[in-house]
Amino acid sequence: ARGAGVPYVIRPAGMLDPWCLAQKAWKKRLALALGYRSMLDHASFIHALNEDEKRLIEPLGFRCPVRVISNGIFASEVADLPMAGTFRAAHDLGPFVLFLSRLHFKKGLDLLAEAWAQVETDHVLVVAGPDEGAQADFEARVDRLGIRDRVRMVGPLYGRDKFAALVDATCFCLPSRQEGFSLAITEALATGTPCVITEGCHFPEVQEAGAGVVCPLDAGAVGAALSEVLADATWRASMGEAARDLVLSRYTWPTIAARLDECYRASGA
């Protein structure tokens, strides 16, 4: 594109986050030195997915501006949700907290096991998602902590099954070390499910809107947040309403497309 004089935009999707840059760091430093820095310097702008990502990119000193344009969902995806109780009936469950994401080290399942062991509740923890290397360690921790009877592994969930789980969950929890823009969190919010997430999810709007709790990347903090949310049904109801309002007002594709169009037109890309 540069050689042809065509303007271009780069969306790193969280890959310039310090946590990501620290993974195989020498390879990434080399790649930046050999050409990626120049490519980024000459972009019309860098497309960040959230304000935290922008804040973390700017100290890297690229010559182009950084613009924030989130991802989102279509409102139609949550207009006709499964009936409450569908997922619980299918899996013979009582009340539960839901983790729904890839089973990868980055997603913080190790922290979640330690946190869940601290929570005194009649809820079980439902873990849903494809294994990407973290399931064996998580299950070993669950056994070591003596909480096997309080954890249910259900595998990947898609489509209506996924939304049925989100609708029935008392609370959604993602203690991730790093996210660009989490669709799982956005979908949970859109179903009116309160969220407990970590600072590494880069979604401070959840707490700012009163839709959930954002806590440090620490098992004790996650456990305390879950305990507080599960103990207060009135608070959960308020968070659920705020959660759905947050997504439908800010994170649907028509709103995001308008912002994208504005940024591209302004930059000449």
C-alpha cells in the first residue's frame, strides 16, 4: 500500500499491549526493528479497540495517531433470547456463575479456580469453551482445592446454546490477563447478565456504567467481587439493566460503523 501511495489503517487487536509484547519478546522487538515500526509509523491511524489500548500504544511513540473504534454486536442477536431456565434444565443445574471463553492461560482460569475456592455460595461454576491448553491445569487445581463438586465443565457453546447459558447465569466472570475487545463480555452484558472481570479485559465501562465489577488480576480480588455480587440480588438486578443499556446504546454495529466511517473519511484512508 505504501509503495502504491494508498492510505492504510492498522488494527493491532491488542497485540501492542505490554502483556502481548512480553510474550516471545525478542521476536517482537526484532520484527518492530526490521519493518513493523516503519509500517505503523506511516499508517493513516492505528485502530485501537478501547481507550486502554490507545493509552498503552501511545507511549510506544509511533508517528501516526491512534483512534478508538470498538467491536460490537447486532441488536437482533439479543432481541429473541432463549427462555430463562432452558440451559439449567438441559444440564440439570441450579444457580451458577459462567465462564465462557477459550480455555487458554491468558484467560485466567488458574486464577478463577483459586478465586472460586474462596467463594461460599450455593452456586456452581460452569466453565464453557474449547480447550486451548489450559483445561488440564485448571482441572488439576480444582481437584487440589477440593472444589470438584462445585465446578461443571460443559465444553464449547455456540448459537442459541451460548445465549441460553448467558441468560441463565447469575453472573458472568472473565478474569483475563489481556483482552483486545471481548465479545464474550459484550454478549453477557447484552443479555442483562452482571459481569465480574479483571483490569486486563480493558473494559472499564462495565464498572463505570454500573453493569458489573472490574477488579485487579488477583484471585483474592476476583473471589471477593464474586462473593459481593452473589450476595446482593437487588444490586444484580440493577447491574443487569445497566448492562443491557450499555451495549444497546454504545456497542451495536450501526453505532460503531458510523464511528468507523467518520475516522476513515477524516484520515483519507
